[in-house]
Amino acid sequence: MRNYKFYLLLLLSFGLHHSILAQSESKETVTYYYEKAQAEMEAGNYEQANLSFRKILKTGSKLPAEMPYLFSETLYYVGQYQNSQSFLDKYFEIMGSAGAYYENALKLKDMLKQKLNRNFSCEFCDHSGYRLKTCPTCNGEKQLLKTCNYCEGVGKVGCSICSGDGVIIYLGTMGNKSYKTCHRCNGVGIHTCPVCEGDKEFFSYCPTCLGTGSITTNVICNHEPLNK
């Protein structure tokens, strides 16, 4: 029993030590990349700063208090305006007017407003500022002509009223049967497909572009036609 307690305490002690060590290493990693990102920002290398900040996020550790602003500024200069707005909102939420970068944050807020408004009004990009291109599936037509699944491209379907018999059977009170021509199919047993209306095909929204005729690329839009 004593040996069991000893080993249990040993395992708990090892686990606690390992946890403290992992937290220490994580904190050192955050500090390293945080300082690295700031140096890259000062050098105007926002692409590298973006990568450094993202490595901090991947650690899952508590973020430095001023990082939301610095990351927001970085995202602004790499053209990710909506993501920049999200981190700027988080900065105001956490720090309010007490943040060291509060004045800078107010200026960035105005800069983002102009950029986002331009994105919303630009016909060449999505609302995030990424260039659009013609959908390769529908060639910009927004919809596709497909074979009707309901009638399997025949244009006709079996009558649902008479089950394709063409007649409807009525039972009298004495068990006698009477037959009447089906009013739905006029005795034919089939009728025009209600989905494609006999055309055998129908138009549906393109599944690739969801009926918009264009898809988003990973190119930041300059808000100018491609031929300029």
C-alpha cells in the first residue's frame, strides 16, 4: 500500500513538473515570436510579422495584451482587412482607451473603414478584398443545365393518382367495383414531369460559385480591371 502511494505521488510530481516545464517553454516561445514580430514590423516586413504572430496563436497560450493591435496593423498592411478589423475590435474590447496603442488604433480604425467601404463597392473583389474570377464550372453563367433526376430525363412520369393504370377503381357498398378514367392522366397512366415540365432538363444554381458566376482567388484586389 505504501509503495502504491509512493508511485502515485511520484507520477503526480512528474506530471506537475512536466506541465510547468511545458508552460515555461510555451511562454518563452511566445516571447520570442512576439519580439520577432515587432522587429519585423519596424522593418516594414509585414508578411514575416504575420507568420510570427500566427506562430504565437498556434501555441494556444495567453496572448500579450497589446498583441491584438499589433496583429491588426500587420493584417492591414498585408491586405487582410476583415481579419484586421476583427483583431482591432478585440483590442478595443480588451484594452479600451487604456491601451498603449489606443491613438494608433483609432487611426487604424479610420483607415480600415475606408478600405472596407472600397471593398464593398468594388465589382472586382469580394468583401474581404480578394480578387474574383469567372467560375470555371459554369463559365460565369451562374447556373447549369442538368438532366432531370425526377423523371430521369424522360420528361414523363407515372401517374401518382392511378399508379399508372389509367383508371381509378371505386368500391361500392355491396363490394361491387366501378371504373373511371383517371382525371390526372386522362387514362394514359403517365403525365408530364412536374419538375422539368417535360423538357427532360432543367437549370439549377452552379454548386461551385453558388449562383454568383464568380469565385474568390487568393490575390489582393487593386480595384482596377485586369487590363489596366
